[in-house]
Amino acid sequence: MRLGWLWFAGLLAAGVPSWAQGAALEAYGQLPSLDAFTISPDGKNIAYVTNVEGKRTVLINSLEAGKPVAGITVGDQKLRDLTWADNDNLLLTMSVTHAPLGAMGPRQEFFLAQTYRLSDHKSVALLAHGTNAMNIITSLPEVRRVHGKAQVFLSGITFNAGQSVRTLFAVDMATGESGPIEYGTRITRGWVIDGDGALVARTLYDEDHQTWGLQISNGPGWATVATADAPIETPEIQGIGADGRSLFIAVPQDNGGFVAKVLSMPGGKWSDAPDTVDPSASAVFDPATHRVIGMAGIGTNTQYVFFDKADQDAWNGLARAFPDENVELVSWSDDRKQVVVRVDGRRDGASFFLVDLNTHKAAFLGPVYQGIEPAEMAEVKFITYAAADGTQIPAYLTLPNGKAAKNLPLIVVPHGGPAARDTPQFDWLSQALASRGYAVLQPEFRGSDGFGWKHLAAGFGEWGRKMQTDLSDGVRYLAGQGTIDPKRVCIVGGSYGGYAALAGATLDKGVYRCAVSDSGVSDPHDMLAWIADREGHADSQVLRFWDRFMGVTDPNDAKLAEISPLRHAADVSIPLLLIHGKDDTVVPIEQSTAMAAAMQAAGKPVTFVKLDREDHWLSSADTRLRMLQETVRFLEANNPPG
């Protein structure tokens, strides 16, 4: 890692060659070389994750001394989050894939927390509370200052009379003392904790009655101030307002979408939120008070709106140092003067910078992916095109370097979700494919999130239908523009995108030369049955979410066969590559196993790659690289880029 101080003005001088050859495939397939930057509250130390040849290490650097002061070997453990509890204690959140309590049944992803103390270099696991509690957490740790001392609040699970309930624990970082501070009920879902560590609100969800509730602190107990019918969407608490006596809440509307509301505490009075509070955006919190000071949303780029003009001016000045690039806030000190940002663009590549707002200087911390130079990044364009019914489909189009944007081979890469979206950040898969000479289309098909409620709701009932043809309509649009060769198109996707790849081979035929499904759903009926078994409920909120997109109300609805690639395996006429992790707890590997068996029985061309010890997110270095290598090898064999 190089660490050099640069004036903001100096950052403007870098240029990008008009052409650059792509980096080695291994550079794209590796886990990020640098990740998870977090600054200590006093701004004196910075912690981050490094990845060297698949070996991950957490390093802590002294910013004053300019050198590492500690290191923690992570190895192949799945590190999910890194943050400071105080200036001495670093919190690490890990996850493991395991059967519940070692019993038989669907394996699940369990999260655990530990702290590393810088002063004596000792690590301590959190939530070891005896036989009535599990040592897992159900959400990320939250840090607060109570009487000047750091406390870590953890939502965990305890058992009472054979029933599991969410329970809030607190750990005193100074003394090491810990224990439960509130036991939830069967319907408790979470707590809101103010900057001083006081519990000010908690949320409830009753699965049996499909209702949501909000309670606020009322002396020694709780007072219910809001309830709502919520079969799928629930109100979402965005955070505590700047006055410390109100909550910002995104409230679902009867006609769809959300509206921003303010709830006063302790009075429980509702009012409209200021226009600066976006119900579809993420809250930006003051790192010291944990109150909402702004909002972050994603349009064509990540956009920040701060409530205070001085904060907005400071951010605008910082962002101007990286013109025409996407700038994302990663971490900052309690005084908000030392700021880590991630910058994505063709000038700086995908890189991390440390910005000192006192001196107006920036330090280049290093690239997200070692071995990929900024000049090797392919150009990404944000485009829109019309689907067959006129619906406007946003999309990201990545074009290979060194080739004219004419008659190119194309790979369609639909995202997972489906209620998700692609972002302006460097996308390792799209960039890797572009580096091999392919154009890459990432359609934000109807049903995608982040483009307004109307666009999301347009996907209801369109799973395998218009959500699918939105993809092939993008192929036809690019062919009409002369950008791509319609005879040289393949589709590659993961999770829901994996389903879309399978559907492209079975339901929307004649568009693609080959298809790659990574952890994809092959049979909606079996998938819904698996979810119902895992949830232990035939009509859960999760199932209702999937039912709405699939256009059914019952897992046994005959209409599911119409959108099942598995049921249409005999219709496949193109080569198919299946990739699936054996530890996938979101889409079970049986979805790919069944598809492979059906293809083989029908005498159809199929390759099945099983990834040992891999989950749904390609969390391991060796298996992620293998997925990329297998995908590129398959594409080059069946859709040569030359």
C-alpha cells in the first residue's frame, strides 16, 4: 500500500490513456485487495482489510506514525464488518455457515462478534452468556457512549421455555462486563438506541396477524404509538432526528411507495418530514451522536444531501476533488474531519482516499483491486431503452477498451434480488468480461429497486414474464443501435440473475447462444416449498414477497410451472453452465442439482460446477476466482469475443 499526501488540486492532473489492455483475469476474480476501512473516533488510527494471494488480514495503521501498529489474521474466515467501539477496541463481525445448534435441517448463515483490543493485542468473543443464549447476533453491533464509556449493543437470541426471542445485550468496553438489558417477545424485531445508550423505541412484527407495531419508551415500560397492517412492506425507522426527540420513519402508502414522516418522542405525534428527508434513501449518521444529519441515495451516481449547509459545503468541496467520478463516504472520525472515501471512475480507478478536511489534503490509500490500473477500466455508460410495452428500462452498458462500439459480442448480466439494483461502483464481473472483449449490459428490469415505486411495482406478477423480456428487449435495442451483434449474445447471472439466465435458455428462447447460472433458482415451486419449510410458516412475510413477484398466492399454483426452467429443460437448445456453492443458505444447491439432472436426462448440453465451502455471495477467494475462470472459459468456447 502506498500512502502519499496530495493536494486536492494535484488530484486533477491525472489523465487516462485512450486505450489500455485489460488486466489478468486473476486481478478481477480476487477478493478486494483493500476493504472495510474504518477510522478510530479520535482520527488517529485506521483499520482495514488486506487480501494478498487469498490471505486476508486486518491491519491497524497509526496515521501519525504512518505505519502499521497491529495485525489480525483473518484467513478464510468470512469477515462481514469492521468498526471501532472506541479508540482502543476494534469490533469484527464474522459469519459461519452451520446447521441450527448443530442439528439437522437447513444450514444457515450465523453472525458472531468479537473485539480486538489495541492496547494489549487481545481478542475477546462477545455474547458468551451460558446455556440460555446463543453466541450469535441478528444485526450489526451498535456503539454508544454511556457516561463517557463505550458500550456495544448487540441483538442476540435467548431461549425461554423452549421459545427463542430476540434479546438486547450490552457490553462495557472498559470493564468487559456484559449481559442482557432487555428480553424481547415473540414479535420483537429491533430497538432504537439514542446517542447516550438509552432505549427510545422498539419495533414489533406479528406474523400471525401480519401487523407491524412501534413502541416508544414510557418510563419503565413501553407505549404503543403506531400499528399498521403490513403483509409485506413495513414502516422503516431511518434514525433519530437532530433534536434527539424525534424519529424519521419511511411509511408505506396505500397506493404504493413510501412517504417520510416524523414521530415526536415521547408525545408520539406524527408530522410530515422536511423535503430533505428522502424515504427511499439511506440515513447518514453523525458518528458521535448517532443522529441523522443527511441522506445518501443512488441515482446515476451516489448523491449526498446534508441538512446543515456547512456539512453540505464540506462534502461538495470534497467531491469536487474527484470530478466525473463516483464518491462514496466510507468512514469518518467523530469530529468528521478525517474522512475515508471510495472513488470509482476512469481517472482514479476503484480506489480509497483519506481526506483531511482541516488541511484540505488527501492521501491515496490504495486500489480496491491490486493489479487493475485506472486505464484498464472499461467505460461504463448509463442508458435507457424502451421495453416492448413502452416501459423505460434503465441500464448500465460497459464497453471493452480498444474496440469500436459496433457489432460487439454481448453478455447480459441481470442482477440478483430481484428487488435490487446495480450501482455506479466498479463491478468486478462486468469489468472482467469487458476486459476479455465483450460488451456487458446490466438491465435494471421492472421489479428492480432504486428507480421509484412504479418501476418496482411493475415487476409484480412478471417473474419469468416481462421481467425476462425486459432483458431481451435490451439486446434488441443495442442490436438496433448497431452496438452489438445479435448473433453473439450470452447471459450470465447470479441468484435471481441466475434464474434469468436459466429462463433465457428455456422460456425466452432464440436470444442467447449460451447461459451461465450462478446460484440460480431453477424451479419456483420447489424454492417456495423450501422457504416455507425453513420459515416454519406456510404464509410468512418472506413467502408473500416472492408470491407477489411470481403472481401466485399458493406454492402449489399451477402457474409456477409456466415460469419454471426446470419444467422446460427439454426445450433447451444452447449450452448451459451451472455454478453453485455447497453452503448456499439463500438458494439451496438442490436447485442447480435438479436442473443438471433434468438437462442430462433430456440429453442437453450442461456443465455443473460445485463450489466447496462457498455461500451465496462468493465470499471465498479461491471459489470466486474459480467461478470467474469457469465462466470466461465457457463464454469464450461458446461465444468467442474475437
